[in-house]
Amino acid sequence: MSHFNHAANTWDSEDKISLMQTLAEKTRDRLKLSSKVDLLDFGCGTGLFCLEFIDDAKSITGVDTSTGMLEVFDKKTAVYDHIKSINTDLENEELNEKFDLIISSMTFHHLNSPEKMTLKLAGMLNEGGKMAIVDLESEDGSFHPDPKGMGVKHFGFSNEEIVSWADKANLNVKIETINSRTKNGREYNQFLAVFYK
């Protein structure tokens, strides 16, 4: 968490903005939303991912453990009445609200138990709701320069792991590779998993 508080004010680099636009565009394309949704962004950071969904949303709730990130988020969204942030650790705390769409980008590799979190988030979906998770496919731990210092708990995920989360939460899931990043002379793939009943 201290890593993200420290990095918050310089987080929105051109590289990150461009990456999140790409990931959001591909996610929106796959979701094919036909009406406006109440949206939760789990691990919203400064809002780079969820604010790409602003035209699709009746409301946007950004949740994060980092106060520094949420300060930036709140400054960006101050002019919008239908966007709010909540500083909470959803792995250990409850949020008694329901949503039509829950999104999360590059957060799950920081979780103690992605499986339990999937189950918890599934319980926060309205009838007919969907969940879209973007994260790294399995990698060798070299994606982050300082995994421990950056709070990394998992070096990406395999399709089998993601399917097991869906099974435990009694959800169907579609998984595909939506992006590839070159870093340190290596390729790292990012997946989109769309969970639905």
C-alpha cells in the first residue's frame, strides 16, 4: 500500500494512460453493454480504467486501499455527481452495495486469495450482472521490478486457476488474451476474464 501511496501523484504516465485505454476499449467491446450500469471498479487506483466506462455508467464507485490513489481519483471526478470513491480493503471488509458490472484491472495479483475475492464480488452482483477482470497471464515473476516491495502476491494466473474461481462462485467465465506487453525484452500477456451467471 505504501508503494501506491508514494507513486500516486506520478501514476498517470502516458504509458499507463495508453495501456488502460487499450484494456478498457477491448473490455467494453467484449461486454457489449446494452444499457447503462451501476459500476464498481475494484482496485480503481487513480481511475484510469473505470473512467473509460463513463458513457456506459449510471454510477461509478471506485474502491481502493490506497488513500493516495483515491485523492487523485477524487480530484479527477469532482465534477461528476454520479462518481464516488470508497477507501476500503474489500478482502477484509464488507461493502453492502450491489452492482450491474464489476471491473478490475491489474489488481488480482495483489490479493491474498483471488478465489475468495471472486466469490465475494459475485455476491455483490445484481441479477444478470457481470464481472470483468483484467490481469497478467502466468509469468516468471520478472514483470514487476520489486515484487515484494510492490505488494505482488501472484505471478499472473493460468486459465485453470481462473476457471476454478468461477466454479467456486458458481459462475460461467470466458477468458481470452487481450493484450501483450514487451518489457525487459520479454513478452507478458494480459487476459480478460468475463464472469457471468
